[in-house]
Amino acid sequence: MTKKTRFLIILIAILIATAMAPVHAQQVLWGSPANRTSLTSAGSGNQLDASFTFQVGTFFEAGVPGWMPSAANTAEWADHWVAADSAVYHETFRAFTGSSPFDPALAGGQGYIWGFDSNLAEGEWILLTDPNWIFPSFETGLKFPLSWQTSRASTVVVGSSNNLPDAAYHLKTAKITISPPPLVPAHQWLGMFFTTPELIDSLIGAWNSDADEDGMSNLVEFALGRLPREARSEREPVLGFLESGGLEYLTLTIERPPNANVVYGAEVSPDLKTWDGGSTHVTLLRESPTEVVFRDNTPISEPGNRFMRLKVGVEE
Ligand SMILES: [Ca+2]
């Protein structure tokens, strides 16, 4: 009896358009003070970690900034939100920091800092703002950066904050239900993990480079909700089997981050040479904000081997 070979290959596809930021425009430096304890709603001992993303941005209504978020309308936030910059929570420094380039579309908008657990369809959030946080207009003529720090925020829409030096925590997220997290734009995700010189280094910060040498490109790490600079064996695609009508088929299950604008596909092959995709060869069994499952249309009980591979695409 011939032993069936099951194999998985990661394939990448990239669609990228780049935009140049205007020179000399006013930046916003934003973040939180270092070495302060920040917690989830579970409280003491449950510190924020690298699964938390923070964004600076504003809420739009009918094409212009101005929509008002509240604890009562969290389900609508993601639809109104435009992120100017994204940052990952740094576990060692217990803080996050970012630099948002000037964007004329946001000029005059109320600035917010939104923190959220980026791999959950609904999870732990915090949203802070301050009356002084207004996205700059180029016309102001100011060239020096603005500074928006969570320690200076006067309003916390969900979650809580505390600035006393001996407080038990600085930031504390709140449990949010039935509300999707915001998208993390692909180029902002790269900027969360790589410096500007690294982004143009083809061995480190390019989409098809593998900075942590774990066998997955940065693009695949983005598509799977993994950390591109830490070779942790988590959130890997899983090959499985499904019995249907007395026949057994290969399946491929992807745990997807709910806030990445990624297109997922699967291809199948009898020999690792010829690959076929599309509905003739592969069935999309299930798709949810946190999972995608594909099935090979050819049963593994037929003569020969069957292989499946994941194909991901991202448009910037
Ligand atoms: Ca990698």
C-alpha cells in the first residue's frame, strides 16, 4: 500500500502601490510612556502584550472627519475609522510609539488613539482622545511635530487610564462584544515592525523577506496574524481531512486576523509541479472573520498523491 504524502507550501502574491509622503509636512508623534503597567479588563497580572495594536486616526462621517464614537456605538467604529498610523505594543518597554505622516484627508479631524487585541473578532479595546488632538492642516505652516501621548489624554471613551505614578496601571482595556476591530493597512503593519532603513532592505523588511527565519515571509506572517520578528510556532495553517460521501478529502484551515485586508486562496496538486486553483479544483468550505477553510475537490483515495498550498494576496 502506498503511503499518501501530504504537504503544504506557502505561496505569496503581492500587489503593492506606494505613495510618497509630502516633505516638510507636520507629523504627529504619538504613544504611551515607557515602563508603565497596562492591563486588560481581566485586571492585575494580565498585562498587554504584542497581540495588541494601537492606531492613531479619526472617525469619518459622510466623507469628512466628525463622527462621534461612544461606548454605546462600538459596533460602528470600524466603519467610520481612518487610521493614520499603527503601532504594536512592545512587551519589553511596556509601551507603544509611532509617527504619523501628514495626511490632508485628516486635516481638522479630532485625533484618537485606539488600542485593540488585533487577532480577535471582538475583544479588549481602549479609546482615548483630548481636545488638543486635532490633525494638522498643512496651511498652518507649522513644521515641528505634534505630540499626542496617552498620559495627556483627558477623555477615555472605552477602557480607563490613570496617570498617578503609583497607580496600579496606566491603561486598562475594556471587554467589547459584537464589534469588529479596525483594519490595519498593510503598509502600516510593515511600519509597526520595521524601521525605514529595514523596509528597503530586501533581507529584512520587504514583503517577501523572512526577518525571523521561520520559513514564512513577512507577507504570510501578516496574512496569518503572526509576529514577523519572533519565530513563534503559532497560528500556522493546518492540514486536515474531511469525509464526505464515503470519500476522504484534504482540507486547509487558516486562522485569519479579522483586521487584515488579505485575499486567501488555495491550490491543489497531484505532483507539486502542476497547481490548480479556482472552484473547479478547490471548495471554500467556510469563511468567517477569524477563519477560512478550503477543501480539495479530488479525494485522497484516488491513485496518486494530493498536495495543498495556501495563496495569499494583499493590496495596498
Ligand atoms: Ca518569517
